[in-house]
Amino acid sequence: MQRLLLFALLFLTFAGCAVAPKQPGVPANVDLAQLDSWQARGRLGVSGPETGGSGSFEWQQRGDRTDLQIRGPVGVGSVRLQLRGDPASPDLKLETSDGRKLESTAAWDELEARLGASVPAGSLRYWILGLAAPGDHRWNEPASDGVVTLEQGGWRIDYQRYSTEPGARVPVKMSASNGAARVRIVVDRWRLGQ
């Protein structure tokens, strides 16, 4: 279950419910695929066959650098992640709530040990924006309830609600699943181009 909880922390990297008012200087209909600076703040919940939990996250994207802070009782306490470089194989720095700082191979090894599987960390910056990451993927037609589904890297991401308030159509509520693992994300605030 600890691996599910840590992945949820990473996957926070998705969206939710209420969004900030439209920001000056952000043109309507922003092309999200070209956007390289943005922020998201919200909540997440995880569940699995043995346990679950919830927490909050703050995400900052600046070019090829991702800074993600996850807080709360999601099973692993506070975790700070920094991803940088090529999204297909980004460099990772990880800082745990007990003060351990890991980089490169040691950081990836720690994540994989906690999760029991590889983390699609390079895909998260795309998925939270409602985009497919580069590589094989499949979009399913919207369901009768309007849910749009992306399948990629063994994960199924259901985009349940969108908002256009920050200047572009962005996800504000989503869930992701892989086997018995389920992550729910609500983005309370988007800031695009900031």
C-alpha cells in the first residue's frame, strides 16, 4: 500500500474542483501543449485493497523543471520531488519528511522500492494538463456522463470535469487507476503562464 500512496503523491500531478478566476495576461484558448510555465494546487486521495489516505499538493512547472510538494497523511508524510530534463527520462531529486535527500539513481531506486514498480514520472506533467505524454497511448470517446479517458503506460486516467477559467480548458477533477490502485485528484487552483 505504501507504493500506492507514494505514487498518488507523484500522480498529484492531476486535477479537481474549483479554479481561480481568469488571470490577466493569459490569452484565452492557451495551447496547453506549448505552455511551459504553470502552477496547480489541490487535493488528492488514494485507495487500494489494504488502505487509503488523502493529502494536498502544490505543483510548479517552469520549462523542463517540475517542483512538486505533497503534504498530508497519505502514508508517507511530506515529500518534495524535483524532476528536470527530458520528460522520457528526467533527473529526479527526492526529499522525504525525515530529511533524507536522494538524487539520480538513488532517488529512482527509492521511488521504485516504495512503489514496487517504475513510476511514469515523466508523464505526469502531461497528464495533469489533460494531455497524453509522448509515446503510445489511446484516447477513448467521451462516455455518456462526459468522462474522457486516456490509457497510457498501464494507467487509465478518467478526466471527469474541466474548467476554462484560467484561460484554457484544463482538468479540475480526475482519477487514475492501475489494477487495484486508484488516485483521485482535485485541482483547486490553476495559474497558467506564471
